[in-house]
Amino acid sequence: MSEKMENSDPTLLKVLGRKKKGDERKAYVKQLANAILKVVEKHGVANLRAVGGEAVSNVEKSLAIAEARAKESGGELVETTSFTDVEFDGEIKTGILKTVFYR
């Protein structure tokens, strides 16, 4: 996926993996869960891209929150997982791409 196309994709959420502690991390995960639900409601699908252990952990936690909130309102989120290549500072890294949508 080219950088130009990537920047124009409203369904792509680039998940951060910076080491955050306590309440700051919890707040980020909750914001991400809200963003997932908003993007899925608006576009029908959300794509979460994570590179590194911390980012993948943030994805999983935020998906658990988003799934619980969707269930509370009578919906059910479904997710698929795949690998993706991402370029950072001229170096290609392998990341995880989660695609989320309502069943």
C-alpha cells in the first residue's frame, strides 16, 4: 500500500506501541476502542495496523473493549488477522493488520 493511498484511507487506524504506564495506557486503549466503533459505524470496516509487541497488545485490549460495547448495543464485531509490511525509516517491518466489521 503506498503512503499516499494509506494516508487517504479513512478506515486505517495506525496503532501506537509506545510504552505508556497505568492510566495513560488505559486512556489510549479506551480511545482506540471508541475509534474502532466510530470507524466501523461510519465506513462498515476498520483496519488496525500494529507493529511491535506493545502495539499488538493495545490492539487486542481495545478490541476486547469495542466488542463488549458493541454487544451491549446488540451488535457483534468480527475480526480477521493478517500480516502486513510497513516501511519505517527506509526499513521494512512486518506488522499485524486486523480487519474489524459488524456481523
